[in-house]
Amino acid sequence: MKIFLVEDSEVILVHLRHIVSEMPGAVVLGEANRQDDAVAGIAVTRPDVVILDLGLAQGNGIEVLRHVRPLQPALRFIVLSNKTAEQYRNRCLDLGAHLFLDKARDLENLPRHLAALEVRPAN
């Protein structure tokens, strides 16, 4: 599974790298902490999954979803955020995210969610 990480917190990014490194067959193709870099990096690397933070150093994850989803409809997005209000969750799911996870509560379950995406065919 090829994964692209979009996260502006170095602490979370280190944790995400560790999670991916523990998964057989998973590899991080690229990383970004800004909206424009994420859109460009995803276009170049063509990952299977993007792990996407909503709050970025510049821009936001919603705009990344809005730009990338129409260009790569089979790409699967897992949104991780501290912004857990229903409005954020609903907006991301409406834009094509497969999962919306709370960083504080759901990060430990990320390997299970990634494994489930790996066995499920892309849409």
C-alpha cells in the first residue's frame, strides 16, 4: 500500500511514519505540511491512500480533498483531525473521504483502518 502523509505536526508525523513502517507492504511515498505541496505531491506520487490533517501550515485538508478527489476518484482518504465537530466530519465525507478520525481518540486504531482499506477494492 502506497501512502502519502499530509500533516503539519512533526510529532504526529513521526507517529504516522512509525505506524506505516510497522505495516507489511506499506510505504510512505511522500509528505507535505501545506495544501499546495500536498496537492502537487499527491499528483506526482499517485498513492493508494492519503492520510490527511485538516489544519495545515498553509491552507487546509478540505481544500486538498476538493482539488484531488475529482482528479483521482479511486484514491482513498483518511482524515485525521482534532476538529471533531460533525460539520467537519460531514464535509469531509461529502467530499469523498473514506474515514474521519479523531487524532486524540482514534490514532491507535489507524493500522486496523489501513488494513481494512487494503483488502477492500478501491471505488
